[in-house]
Amino acid sequence: MDSAFQDRLERIKKLPTLPLVLYKLDEAVQDPDSDITQVTGIIEDDPAIMARILKVANSVFYTTEKRITDLRTAVVVMGLRAVHNIALSTSVFSTFPPGKGSQMDRAAFWKHSIYTAVATEVLSTHATSREASGYRRDELHLAGLMHDIGKIVLEQFFHSDFSRALELCGKEEVPLHLAENRVLGADHAQVGAWLGGKWNLSQEVIEVVRWHHQPENAAKEHRHLVGLCHLANHLVNAQGLGDGGDIASPSSHAPFSETGVPLDEAQEIVDKIRREADKSRILLDMVEQEDEQGQGV
């Protein structure tokens, strides 16, 4: 990252932060001794997150005979991991509400992020290597969800320069991260990793954010996870699922072999990504509705 741009980053005032409840919830989900009472108690400290979870719990996917009105029942019906991912996803959305004059379709961007999160999870179940079985689903989801978060920082705090990078990307048909480097002296992967450090995200997620375009440069112990997200991003872009503001990455078979994902299962994987993403339909709809209202989720 260009040192001059690094200085500009560090001078950002009022950098958004994630709600404290998410850190507590993350600890509870990872603790094998935590129970539903503990988890619901944490979520109840944030009425906005609680409302979102209840909204998802009453969506078509989680249909029950009676309407779910209490958080405990929602957690039982949906499961701790799903509740954690919904709380995290919607909190990240609302942390960066859409600004005026944006050239990037924010709702389409979040859809791209959700699809990539789902794709990362799906790919891990098809990977044949030992590393694939070592990740929790919430880790995979978070890695995919956050991979492009640097674009939001660039759009919100460096709007003019980022708009020029988007125009360059479209005009010359070059990957956005290369256009960003030409205009800003840094790209969204570097900026996203910087934000991940500020938010105290895990090192494996920061590695994914930093190297999702260049998985070969990731630390060896995290390279497989980075590779899964790299492939997930490639598939989502190629299928036009959401819009991360970038052109589709070049077709390549390398990500499949490097992650141990069989190439001949590609279509099956894409079909499964679409089916699994339907379970997040309510989240996608919430993003679109709130974006139209000019508010966060």
C-alpha cells in the first residue's frame, strides 16, 4: 500500500465499528459450554439485531405452525450458527449505510457478498483436502461475507477516487483491484485487511480479505481458506450473482485443483449455491428494501 494513501486511511474520522454484542455473540457461539439462555441474553442487549433475527425466523424458509415472537424459540428453530451469521451479516450491512451519489449498487454489492459467503461454505463441503474439514461454517460464512469490505471503505471515504477506479475498470476491462491501485495507490483487499485489523477480526479472515485475489501469497496455514473464497468469488462473479462492482474474473481451472474441489462438480456446486442462497432470500430482500429507503438494514 502506498504510504501516502496509508496516511489518508489513518486520518479517517468516525470509522464505523461493529456492535459490541457481535463480539460477545461470537465468543458464545464458539464456547461449547454456552447455552441458549446465554445467547439470547446477549442478543436481547441489541433490539435492532433481535428484530432482524425474528424477522428471518418468521420468513418462509423457517415456517412453523405459529408465528415466532420470542428470541429463544427463534434460536431453537434456526440454530446458533444461523443466528450468529444473520446477526453478523445484517450488522455489517447497517454499519455502512448507502451514501448519496454512489456509483456502486449497494444492494447488489451485499448480495454478491452473501452469495460469496454461501459459496465458500458450499465449496468447503466439496473440497477433498483435510484442511476443508477444519473450518466452522460461521468462519467460512464470515470470510466470504467480508472479502470485499474494503470496497465499501473506499466508496464511503474516498468516493471520488473510487468512482474513477470503477470507471477505469469498466472502460479498460481490467480487474477493479488493479484499477484501484492505479488511481489510489492501494486496492480494496489491502484496505479491507486494514479495516479487519481495526475490527479485531481473526487472522484467517484478515488473510482472506487481503489475499482473495492472490491466494498464493497468503500465509501457508490460511492458504486453503483463502483459496476457497477466491474460487467462491470467481464462481459468483461468473454466474452474475449480485454485483461486486468488478468485471468477471478470467476463467481458470487452477482454483479448483488448488483447493481440492473437483472441476467436474462445478455445475452441481453452482446449483447448490443457488439453492442455499435461497435460504438467505429474506436477507437479500431486506438489503434491497432498506437500500431503496436509503437506510442501513
